[in-house]
Amino acid sequence: MSTPDVPVRFADFQRIVFFTGAGLSAESGIPTYRGKGGIWTEYNYEDYACQRAFERNPNKVWDFHDKRRGFVAEREPNQGHSIIAELQRSHPDTAVITQNIDGLHGLAVGDTEPKHPIVELHGSLWRVRCDAEGTVRPDRSVPMSPRTCSCGAYFRPDIVWFEDMLDSRNIARAHELLQRCDLLVSVGTSGVVYPAADMPRIAMSRGAVTVEINLEDTPVSSSYQHRLRGKASDILAAMSI
């Protein structure tokens, strides 16, 4: 297989920010959300992925998320995750902002503590939050047990469901990273959900180079200076040479 022709190399930059979405984890076998075979083509989010559904039937919602946790637990980081993790080690000012909740970026980094903690805009499948007290703790059990906190309230997945607000601290941290980066690389995301659509503008306003990697054009493609089409891991590997 020939190496993709890329106009940008990681070696020429010091403060790289990766913004990743479902398209990156698709190479690990995790379905995207809205594309062909996506999760929301099979399930109605109003029954499984919003606070109203959880309040109606928390066990039904947990059954759905336990199924997802079990599926994701069997998946491993792919070459794209590994390339990004290696840059986090070799270029300490590399940062990751992700919409993914699968935790694969963290697995790829391993025991290495990156200088910039991974910003998980939509939370993590592998944390739970008490629905009454708001306390958060890690949990990798499959199925998740117990489903209730010591206070008696249900735990809920610590992820951003439909109709939830993003954590303002994560938004602030993402903006801080974008304002200081010299290269923004968007990988596998349509970029239409706030604050994704605004990211290239923020980065370019501070002089950063912006790159979009995706299989096809997206509604925000025109906002990026370089638009690279193809398999994410192949393009990331070419940019690493």
C-alpha cells in the first residue's frame, strides 16, 4: 500500500492538539453514531440516552449501557490511537480533545501520565456518577454493579447524553489548548456539534495550522486549511514520517 501524500508533518510542530471523534474508534470496530450501521439508526436515544429515559426506567438504560460497555471492553486502541499516544510521550505539549467516550485514548497512553490530561468532552463510559449527589468514580465492571450509590440513588454513566449540557470546565480547557496550539488535527469527526464547529476558527485566530482527516467531506471541511481524505491511521502514520 502506498503512503498517502500529506502536506503537514508532526515533526515541524511543538504544540499539537488532536480533536478526535467516532471515526477514529471505528478502526477499532466501534460503530459510529449516525452513519451507516450507527448506534442511533438501531436505537432511539429518547429511550436509552437522555435523563428523561433514565428517570423513567434506569434499569432499561443501564441494560443498554452495559451492552455497550461489554462491547467496548473487548476492543483495543488501533494504530491511530497509538500514533497519537506516542506523540503525547515524545512531544509533551501534545494534547487530545475527544468526543469519544470509549476510553481508548487512555488505554493507548497506558501508565504514562501525559502533560495535558485528555479532555473528554462527552465524558467516559468507564466512570459513573451518583444521580443525587453528583459524586463521580471510575468503574470498569461489566455488567456495572452495584447500580445504586450508598445514598440509595442510582448511578448513571458519567457521559453527556442528549439534552445534557457539556461540562463548562472541559469547554474552558479545550479553548485554552486551542488558543496555544500551533497545529490542530481533527480526526474522524463531523465537527457539527458545539463546540467542535468553532475549533478551527479558534486555532487559526492564533496562527495555528489546521488539518481535517476524514473519509469524506463534512459540513465544516471548508473551515480547515488542509483536508485529507482516507483511513485515519494511514494518514496519521504518513504525517509521522
